[in-house]
Amino acid sequence: MTSPLIPSGRTSLVARGDIDYQLQTEYAARPHPRVTTTIFSKGTVLHKIERSLPQPVETVDEMHQVEEIIKTQHLEVARIIRDHGVPASPEKVAEKPPPMTRFEQIRALAAVERVYLVTAEGKLVGDAAVTGEFKKMFKPVLRELPEILTVFAELPGPGTRREEGLYEIEPGRILLASTGIEFYLILLKPDTPFDRVADKIKAILRA
């Protein structure tokens, strides 16, 4: 039986030069759980960016977590289009895929062990197995995460926005990064000096 819990999708219009691109990001449970962002221009599908999920949405909490993934992916794709554009035809898209998202760039750093998305309320986003592993190792950090987020001051304006920056929660092990609207909990490989990764992560956040 299909779960009646359907995370809210997102749509928006992104302009680059004299071309308007329509973005649509939504969740689907079949044939496999995923979040897909479709890029249209003048009614033509130019590209689809798909992120697989480990399991279908079955609880309200999981629905909210997937909505955070949808929001982050949608904003990332919009940023990529504004900064780099997209190829004019599906063939060119296949030849040159879009740049990696910030999440993927941080995760690819040699000194990084894991990366977790964090909501503006200080909750980890992800499936229970992944977040549960972090909870077992760093339960006090998760308990204090909503308070730790306040190191990035809230900014005026619509929605929840905070200062950008990088904060070392546990020296050589755990960092918290903010782009203002996106937040990442970064687990470093043990005993990694802050100076070794700080500049690289800050560059990714600013991009």
C-alpha cells in the first residue's frame, strides 16, 4: 500500500541572461524512492537531477526530513543555473553534467568522513540508519545542536536566515557550516587540524 504522506514539492523560475528556466523538485516513491529536480525551458525538458533515497516516506518526521532535502536540492540547482547555466539541448547535458552541489563538494574533501544536512531548527536530515549512527557517537552534540546554531546570528527578512560561517564544535572532529539558508554538520576524519580544511570549506560555501 502506498503511503499517503507526500512531501511538498517546489517550483520556481530562474532567469539567466534572456532565458527563463522552470525548476520543479518533487518526491516520488516508485519505482524507487527519490527526489528529482526537472529543468524546463519553453516547455522542453533539458535535464533531470535525481537523488535516491534509502526508503519511502512512511512517517510525518520522515516527510519533513525529505522536504528539507527537496528545499536544499532545489536551491542548489537554482544556484548552479544562475552561476553556470545549463546546456541548450539534452545531448549537451549528457556530455557535461551540472557541477556538484555544495553538499557533494564538501563530502568529496579528503579530510571529511561524513556530511549531514541540518534543518534551521537544528535537526539532522537523513534516514534513521545514517542519523542514528551519528547519534550513537555524538549524542550530546545533537542535543545541543539547536543552541549551537545560534553562533550564526539570525538575519532580518522573510524566512529563517543566519550569518554565513564555519564553526568548530569539537576540535579536529566536528564542524558546523552555514551558507545563511543551508546548514551542514561535518564529521572530519579523527584529529584533522581545522586549518587544513577551513579555507577549502569556506570557499565551497561562498561559491
